[in-house]
Amino acid sequence: MTVAYDGTDFGGFQVQKDGVRTVQSEMEGVLYQLYQQKVHVECSGRTDAGVHARGQVVHFDAPDNRLPGDRIKVAFNSMLPADVRVNSVRRAPPGFHARFSATGKEYRYKIWTGPVLPPLLRNQRWHHRAGLDAALMREAATHLVGRHDFAAFAANPGYSLGPTVREIHAISVQRKGHDLEIRVRGSGFLHKMVRSIAGGLAKVGRGDLSPSVIPRLIEAGKRDGCVPTAPAQGLILWSVFYGLPITDTLP
Amino acid sequence: MTVAYDGTDFGGFQVQKDGVRTVQSEMEGVLYQLYQQKVHVECSGRTDAGVHARGQVVHFDAPDNRLPGDRIKVAFNSMLPADVRVNSVRRAPPGFHARFSATGKEYRYKIWTGPVLPPLLRNQRWHHRAGLDAALMREAATHLVGRHDFAAFAANPGYSLGPTVREIHAISVQRKGHDLEIRVRGSGFLHKMVRSIAGGLAKVGRGDLSPSVIPRLIEAGKRDGCVPTAPAQGLILWSVFYGLPITDTLP
């Protein structure tokens, strides 16, 4: 299934112990209604509280074949709250797994650079009052593209880390009026990696970090105070790729 | 002052008896902090619960000249909740009144015509699943332009009505992907008039009302069941004009 959500009122995608509202719990609630039993939902990658999704991908093992995809989609969209929607449902090939079968992902990070953040965008933008030099940000981004150890752009120490090598296929930085959008496409992402990239690029854009420092940060292979994590609400999981050719150009 | 707000969590612009949250009460709360006395805020026209504004105009009589406009703007934006923002503040000419000095207004009404309403737009669109024929809607709109008695497009009977003659300068209907936007510019508007126009045009667009019926509805001069009121969340008060030439072309 492809799933879109407004992350504002969710404590992230994944079910949590303290009973906070999550996308997964809403979806599993619908599946319980449909199949009268607990059906587990697996996503392509968890999103944190406040992070949005346009094309999250989710799979579940249907207990039976009673319901066709279209019927499941309609059922979800009539039972889910309006801040989560199912855009498509189809039968997956045997062995498909939303997370392990994914070959790549695209995230977008949006920054509002105008003096006043429009109220209707307040949960969907990082409001960054300082001017940002997009050309400097693009220069810094070229150093991030490729296969690297991204430990310097992963969540802070203390968070348990596995292997930290990932491949970024493309990054673009585009300005449209007061909006500045960073698009990042890659094989996979560490926890808070896109928000750390956005935070680092913004620091470059306002002149507080030279683009040439990026290779040294990557080289160092550990997080330091120099890379801030941009706030959750500017981030959107745009799409997940499965075995399709991944282009290294971004519009 | 020009003011933008997300109408979702407000019971409209105007202060109400039952203490519901309103834009006016938030703004007067800030003015009380600034001037240590009750200062009344007057707007160009009330908006209903759920209706948004990009360019609402508001005036107040400052008790003193201590604070320059820029300082007032900063004070408002630091004290207001994030769903209301002040975009500009300037000293008005003597006798200026946000409502009585206004010579025209533009409203926009947005309809989502795709099968699934994106969660991030859920409070900013009317979700209209049936296909809408924009050409038919434009034809119907031509009959609304001009100086007419708009009683047929005003709030339902029971609501006290004054004179119901208004002038519409221009209406445009534009499609962009799944979005359909109706822009209406006019001298002034009756209560729920733009939402009634949007409801009527949508009915035309889905083939349930002929464009040629519009002149007869206007002629009849009273509301009948044939014109539905479109829901509040699709509407945005776009801008208010003061003495500036009003063009009759809309992009």
C-alpha cells in the first residue's frame, strides 16, 4: 500500500509502548476491523513524530484473499482519520517486504525563508529567518553524493547504530519564492540523516559552515556539534523505490 | 494590518459570547498586553469558523504613538499563536476603517477533485469526488459577473438580511492537477455568498444544474434549495482592496 499522512498529530509511524497515537496503530486498528484479528503492518522505514509522508509504503500479510485491493483501499479511507490516507493497494509478489525489498527512497525537506511563516504552512516548513545561499548549499551537497560513511549525519551518539555506510544518488536544492526545498534520493537513510543533512546544508547556506568542511566531517566518521538536526515538520517521505532504476538526476 | 490565519481551530474571526477561540480575541489579547487597556480590533469582514485568510485587513485605534508599525508587527508575531500571523502594519490615513473604507475583495475557493484527499490539505479543500466540468462552470460564472441582487446566493432565510445588491467584478475557474480553484473578486459579499457561489458552480460542474439557470436564480431574488453552500474549509479571504483600481481580469 502507498500511504500519505500528516505527521503533526502522530508520535511517529511506529507503535509505541506508552499508547501514543501512531500511524501504525491507526492502520492496524482498521485491519483488525477488516479481518477480526491482529494483523501486523510493516513500513519501508519509520518516520519520527511530526514527519510527513506522501509515498510511504506499507505491507501486511492478509489472513485471507476475501478482499480485493480496491475494496481494501476504500475500507481504509472510510475508517482512517483524515490525517492518514491510503493512495493505492496492490498484491505484492511473494517474499516482498516493504523495508527489505526497498532499493531507494526520496525525501524532501522544505524551509520557509520569508520573514513571516504563513499559518497554513506552519506544520510543514522549517522557518529559517536568515537568508540562505542556495548555490553554496548545492556546492556542499555535491560532497554528500556517493557512497560514504554517514555517521556524522546520523542521530546523536547514544542511539544504537549499526553499519553507517549509505549511498546518496542525488541531492537538489531549489528555491521557489520564499520556499527552499532540498530533495535527497538514496539507497537508504540512517536515523535523522535527512534532517541532519538539511541542518548542515542550512548552516552552509547562511555562511556559518564552508562547503569544503563537508568531506572532513564525513571523513571524521562521527557526529559532532557542528551539524544541527533540522526540525521534523519540514520533512516529508516522498517516495520509496522497489527495484526500479534509480536516476541520479532530480528536477 | 494585514493578517493571515488558518481558520481550522477558530470559531471564526469575531468575538463570540460563549468564549470560543476567535481571531479577534487573540488579537485583542495581544493589544491588551501592548497597551495595558482594552483596544478594539475591526476587520474588513468577518470570516466564519473554518474559513482561512491570506490578506485579511484589520484596524485599531492605538491609544498612543509609542510603538512604530514594525515593532507592533514583531510584538504580534511573538505573542500570537502560530495559526495567526501579522504580515504588515502601517499607519492608516485619518478616518480609515477596515470595513467601511474597503472598495473590494478577492476570495478564492479550492476544490480537490481527485479520489483521495491528501492529508496535508484536508483542512484547506472541499473534497468533491465527482468530476467537474470547468468550462461549464466558467459559462455559469459569466452570469454572476456584474451588479445583481445576490439574495439567491446569500445565507439561508432566518439570517437577517440588509440590501442584497452587490457587484462581482470577475470570476475565474482554473484547474491545476486535481485542484480546481474559483477566484471571485467583487465590491463586497453577503454572508456565505462566496461559498454559495462555489456550491452553485460545483453543481453546474457536475452536470446537475444548467448554466442557463443562473440568471433565473438571480432574477427570483431569494434563496432556494437549488444552491448548496460549499463547506468552509475550501475558502480563503485572499485580499482586500482600498481605493485602488480594481481590474476585471483574473489570472
